[in-house]
Amino acid sequence: MAIKIIDISRPISAKEPIYPGNMPVELMALKKFSKDKSNLSGIKMGLHSGSHIDAPLHYIKMGTSVDKLPLDETIGWCRVVDVSKLKSEIGEKEIKKFRPQSGEILLFKTRNSRLKDKRFNPSFIHINQSGAEVLAKARVKAVGVDGPSVRKFRLKPDTVHPLLLKRGILIYEGLDLSKAKPGRYFFVGAPLKITGAEASPVRAILIKS
């Protein structure tokens, strides 16, 4: 049986936009082939760079860190839903149309995926509190967005991350859904096993048979 794999990850690169407050990406050459006959690199970066997962520890004092997440929570059947006509936020009305199901992974394709800005754009499409409440009530397994955050930029207090994470709903941010058509896929988004970390980059993929 032929399968199709769609990479929905954004690059981890110094050329990519950085969310304010996050550490810039820096790839450092420790050895170079021209001199050392091998290449060896180090990297400095914020854990919320590129496509990444937020674990409960991000907003819960004693929450689960990424290395403690059960891997079966980071893979599974998902739906990509298209809300690309929205110009501001994803709320209760929009999410209820898709009838979110318990245990599913729901990925929201917005106009964010069409943007190729090299500078951070604070007007990205996000999920508001009423939308998060619908997802929490439905008990979805995970939520993914193609913007840099699931919440509105500089929303204070943040009423979206805590609402989802306290219900055990994992959050994927910074996805690239530009090549993913709406529909059902098998999703893989496992984090790096970083001890005690609240977030981790992921190589997120969709699999279609």
C-alpha cells in the first residue's frame, strides 16, 4: 500500500521569525571539515522555536515535562480543518462546526500557513478562550495551530494555554499546513526527550494512505 508523507514542520533557523522573548537560533561550528576532516556543531535556541510541542509544565507548576509525556499522546489519528477564511481568531462558533471528538488530534489550517514573513507578525490567527473551552469540553487529545502561538499575542492573563494544558490537551504550535488538505491523517509529533523541559521542537508529519 502506497503512503504519502507530508512534512508539516517549519525550519529551525536563524532566518525564521522569533517570537518575542524566545531565544534566537544559533548554529555554531565546533569543527569544520576543511580543517578537522569532520563537521561538528552545537546549537543555541529556545525550546519554542519552529514547530514545537507545549507540555503541561509550560503553564502548570508541577505539570508533566516533555520527557515524561506518554508517546501515544503525541501520535494518532488527526483531522486537518480549514479555517483559512478567518481574519482574526478561532472561537466557539467556528470550532463547533467541526464537532471535535474525544481523543482526536485537531489541527487548524489558517491563513498563517500562507504567510512567508521573515519578521515576526503579531497579528497571527489564534484560538480564543471560548474556542479553547469547546476543545476542553470535547476532550480532544491535542490541538495544533499554524501560528507561533495558540493564544492571541500578549494576551494577559493567558486564558488559553492553561485551559487546555490543565485538561491534559497537548499543544502544537508553529506548524506549516500549507501543503495539507483538509481531512483525516495519521499524525506523528514526538518531542525530543529533554529532561525537565516544558517544550520541545518536533518534526511533525502527516501520513495518508
